[in-house]
Amino acid sequence: MISLDLKNIFSVGTTHGLAKKDLATSQKELVHLINAMHTRGQKFYSIVDDTAVLKQVQEFATRMRGKYQHIVVIGIGGSALGTICIHQALTHLYDNERTTRLHPTLHVLDNVDPTLYGEIEDVIDIKKTLFIVVSKSGNTAEALGPLLYFQQKVKQAKKNVQNHFITITHIGNGTLSELAEKEGIEQIEHGPVGGRFAVLSTVGLIPAALVGIDIKKLLAGAQDMRDIFLTPDAKTNLPYQIAKTQYALNRKGKSIAVMMPYAQKLLSFADWYRQLLAESIGKEVNDAGETVHTGITPVRALGTTDQHSQAQLYNEGPNDKLLMFMHVKKLHKTLRFPTLYTHHPKLGYLQGASMNDLMDAEREGTTAALTKRKRPNLTITIDTLDAYHLGALFLLFEGATALLGEMYGINAFNQPGVELAKKLTVTNLAKKRNK
């Protein structure tokens, strides 16, 4: 399903990398980490078994089929990033531009920049749009404000609000649920998981199903990786191996994690992971109440694009990074470069080769150069990018992040550091409105 290559963690030497013994652990230790995670009561690894939710989502998608030309998701952070990732990874890269369609276009509005909202109206027909408003708490300003904005637009179009909106939230709690009840808008339960772990709940599954993605296969991949994640065998537990590598290297000063997929369709996966790692592991206080300021800074890169924008830093700048490459064996049908200039001395290496081979050669060259310079890097490989493998990747990194939190002795599932800014936002907005 997924393979993890750590050889370039070991071959850079123990000053900047690790020895194999550094990743050794006893079954007792791994069981302790897994049990500690269990006690926090999180459900991210069990929601993938919820057949009632799967049935609910499939029935909803069937009921909505043919009713809308556009789907607009309104949310921020974990309410949006997973959906963006699924859409980019599992549909045509130019899906929204295709003129012949079997499914609605999907747009995710994950900011409150007025340009974003003003210009989305240029490409959708309000009368043929379903708005999905997502907020776990139901009190998120970035969800409530746009809800009010588009409610007014729908009413101005002389359409019934209840026919053009659904909410995904904790039903019966929060302002979003209150407004949905008042307007007769259908409500779908958010589920028991926090936003950044919610991609495999209704938050990600509803939009995915509406644009024709096989959510059953998405969950199947997650289920198989969940079984690997919960195994007490460190040699086969891939999430544990990633977490232990990150933890051990962080103690050697590798405070930055660069995720660099060599696949255009996984660019948004790196965005999704950026929130997962930053919000889960960046904590001021540990479980014992001690001030620790834990954290690993996530950076998104893309192969081969960022070989020409970031690789200079990675090769010759501070040796403070772990680079995580993602490799898809079968990206696309083989695209070969034609043989047009047979006698040109500088084109011989390209002619007759494939674009697929060039992508692989560039990735191999990048990892080799980094390794030569003692820069630790690992590679995660999947056979192909489909719903099954994407589901497995989601659970792989969710599991790794949860175990990493236990290694630090912190709660990977809360986010106290963002609450103050939320409160100050409300206060500041009230001041601006009253000027």
C-alpha cells in the first residue's frame, strides 16, 4: 500500500541523521504510546468505520444529484483544507474548467478576503448553487459572516434559503446551528473529531461524494492504515516510524519539516499536513503543566517546482530540516518527448525519454544531492494516487501526528494558541463596526 524509505536518514551520519538503534523501541513502549493516545478519547481512527455516516453521505449525494451546477464550501482551516486536498488529488486538475461535466463544480472559500467572495460570483450562478457551511463550534466568524452574505444573495435571487444551504456543525450547539434551525436549513452532524482530523468525517466526505469521488474506497484505505497504526510492531507501524524519526531528529535540532510531493495532485496534501502538524504539535504547555514550547515548523514544497525556488536553501542553508519526499509510481499515462533534433548535442538526454522518467530522475537527483550534503530525508512511495491510497495517506499522517504528540507528552488535539486571536477578532470587529 505505502512504503517508507529511511535509508537517507541513516546514511547521512549520526550528527545530522540517525542510527538504526535510534528508532528501535520495545513493544511495551509502543503499546504505552498507543494507549496514552486512546485515553484522550479521540475518534479520528475509528470514524472511518462508521457505516451509518457512510450511508448517510451516500444517500445525501444521491438525493442532491442533478440539482445543482455548483457546490461552494464555506469554511476555514480543518473545515476546508481536507476538501481542497481531496478535490485536487482525485479529480481532473482542471475539473472546474471542463465544459462537459457529470458532476457540479466545487469551490472552497477558505478566507474572508472580499476579493474571493466578490469574484466567485462571476463564475457561479447563485440560483444553481448549493452552499455548504462548515464549522464544528458553529461560532466561527469566517463561516457565519459568509453565510449571512450568501443568504442575502439567495434571497435577492428570489430563491428559498433552505434549498441552497446545508450546514455541517454540532447540531443544537452554536450560532450556525441556531440560524440553520431558524431558516429551515438542513443540518448534518460534524462528528466527534476536531477540524484538522476531520477530513474523513462528514466534513470531507459530503463534498467528495457530491463531485463523484468514491468515498467508500477513501475510507477503505484509511481503515487499512488504521490497522497498521494500531499494531504494536514497530517494524511495520509506519505512522510510528515517521513520528519517531521526527521526534529523534527534532532533538538534534531539525526543527523544520519540509513535505515535498513529486506529484502535482498532492500539492494540497502538503497544505493539509501543514495545519495538522503545526496546530497539533506547537504547544506551550505539556501534560504535566510545564512550559515546553514544543513544535516542528511545517513547510510545503513541490517537486520539481521548488527545486528551482527552495532547493538552494535546503542544500546549503542551515541544516535544521527533515525533508519528506512523496513519490507516486504511476502518475499518468507515459508522456514521451519526441525525437525532433537527433543531432543536437544538448538534447540527446531528453529525446525519446518520458516526462515520467524526467520527474523520477529529478526526484532521485534531489534526494542524492541532499544526502551527499548530510541533509536527512525520507521518501514515502505509493503505487498510484487514487481514493484508496489517499485515504491511507490521511490516516498515516494523522496517526504519526497523534503518536508524536504522545512522545512530547502534549495534547495533540487541542489548539489553545488560536483561541485568544478569535476572541480579539470579535472585539476588534465590534470596534470597527461602531466607528
